[in-house]
Amino acid sequence: MFDWNDQQKETRAWAREFAEREVKPRAAAMDGNGVYDRAVIDAMFEAGLMGLLVPERYGGRGLSALEYVTAVEELARCDASTALVMSIHSSLVTVLIAAFASDEIRDAVLPDLATKKVGSFALTEEDPTEPTRAEDVGDAFRASGTKMYITNGPIADLIVLFAVTGVTESERHGKVVKRDEISALLVDVEHTEGLTCSDIEGKMGLTAAPVGRLVFSDVSIPSSHLVGERGAGFKMAMKVLDAGRIGAAALAVGVGQAALEAARSYAISRVIGGRPISKFQAIQMMIAEAATRLEAARALTYQAATALDRGDHISEIAAMAKLFASEAATFVASRALQVHGGSGVVRDLHPVERYFRDARVLEIIEGTSEIQKLVVAGHELKG
């Protein structure tokens, strides 16, 4: 099904070489310190990795979704936190701007997103009962509220903020129904007062990923920074989140691949009673199960990316890919940890405990497994 052409092969090889050279040597230290190394982001910008999904006319590479997921996979194979930084920036922020923003915003923002400015996607509320609101005051919106668990938030140059900008009324079954009007607003962090960004520390996995809490206190956002139509924010967010789930699936495949490679290497090199443990059937069963699930996850992820490239409706296949790949990554990492035995749980000895922690978190971020199941069920049981 996936007969790679020369360009796609070159993209994978290029991404792997970059990850091995720039990311892998820094991964353990970033994880141990819980702090992301800005030098890695600078290197990704210089190499063109942060602009993979930015159209070429704006200075990006304009890759297909299938090529893009192979790059995410290769980054995640060396460090999941790095892959997450790039994935959120690319599959959510740059795709949203390219698809829905005005020509003026595209011209002003996309070249920077491709070459030097980090994007963040501020959707999740700290308290859903008190959503972030942005009052229309004529030539600007004034935003107040708190966003939580925002990847890239603490280091972002540009933030796509989803806020309630009013209330809409519609009639349903003879009753007037009021709903919050959600809009997307582009926040230029450097020129914004009243915005406080802080890191969330002590994460179990993806410890180096810059995930934070964003507090908006009467922040003024020019009306010209409205992304797409007013009130279309939720629909736009759901649209790009479908594509984002494919990126998350690729991230999980990359973590799973790293864990499988570690398990294979250790099984071959670890000798007990004069025999490598790879000769023991118990170890062989674990490796076989892990490899099979990982390959199935990869195929489903590539299938979802191919559907996106064709322009198909991808909500269900994207949810399937994210669900299966994240759970497969946890399974593979768990088996890799088991193969390593006691040495696997010691951080300074082997990276498999990091793979396990990162994989488990991937079942939660960008939509939990339960949410993905609801999406799939909604499509399968549609009356």
C-alpha cells in the first residue's frame, strides 16, 4: 500500500539523520532536567522541520501529510518531547493559519512560522465552567481567562487563542437555544501586555515538552487578528485536531519503534547462563507481539495520512490511528521494559523507562483513548 517514491524516502532519511545528530544526544538530559533545549528548536527551524506543512510560497516545504508523519515518527524515535513541539506547531497552528486565516495574516505570519517563530494552540480551559472570554470593544478584543496544558505555551511567539466572543441564539424544537460563540484570535506574544505564561512542572512523561498555563488578564488583541470567521473557532479547531491526531499517532509510532529497537538490542546482547536472552521463548513472544502491534499501528497511521492527502473525511480514521497507535506504543514500551528486567527501570542505564513514561502520556494528550472511541463509535453507529 505504501510504495515510497524517491522524495518520500529522502524525507525520511533526512529527518532521521537530523534527529540522530541534533536531538538524540540531548534527549536524556532534557528529560532528566525537565527543561527543553531551545537550541533544538533553532536547529529545527534552520533545517526546515518547523515549516514542513507551510506552503512553499510562504517559505515552507509544503510536504504531504504522508511525508510529514514520517518526519514526526523519526523525531519521536529519538525524543518524543521534540516531536510534540514540532507536531503542535505544524499540524495545528500552521495548518489552521494556512487553511482559514485571511491573506493578510497568512502573508504576515506563515513565513515566520516556517523560519523562526514558535506557534501554540490555546484551546483547553483550566476551568470549563469559566471559559476564556474576549469582549469586542470595536477595533480590538479584550481577552481574560486561563488556558491549561498548552504545549509550546511557555515558549510561543504566536498563540492561536480560542475564546468566547459572544452568544448566539437558534431555535430548536420550538425553543430558543443559546450557545457560546467561539472565535480564534492570533496573539503576538512579544507585543502583548497582560499575558502570563508559566511551565507545568513534574510531568510523568514528555517531561521536557514546554507545556504551560496561560493567564490572559484584559489582553488587547486587534480585531484584524481574528482567524477565520467570527464564531467559527470551534469548527476550525475540530477540523485541524483531526489532522493533529494523525501527527500524534505518528509520534506514538516513533516512540514504539525506539522501544522495540532497544528491546531487540538488549535481548541479543544480554547473556544469561551462556546464552543471549533472545534465545528464550518468553523473550521471543514479547518481541513478536510488540513488533506486530507496532507494524499495525504504523500501517493505520500511514493510511490515515494518505486519506488526508486525498481530501477524504478523516475524523474516524484519524481517531482510530491515534487510539490504536498510542495504546500500541504503551504495549511495546511495556514489553521493552520487561525484556530489560531490573536494569530497565533505572534511568541512567537504559532509555526504555523514558519510552514507557512518554508512551503512556500519549494515551491522554490530544484527546484521550476514551474520546477517540467516542468519535469512532459516533461514525460507526450513525443512524
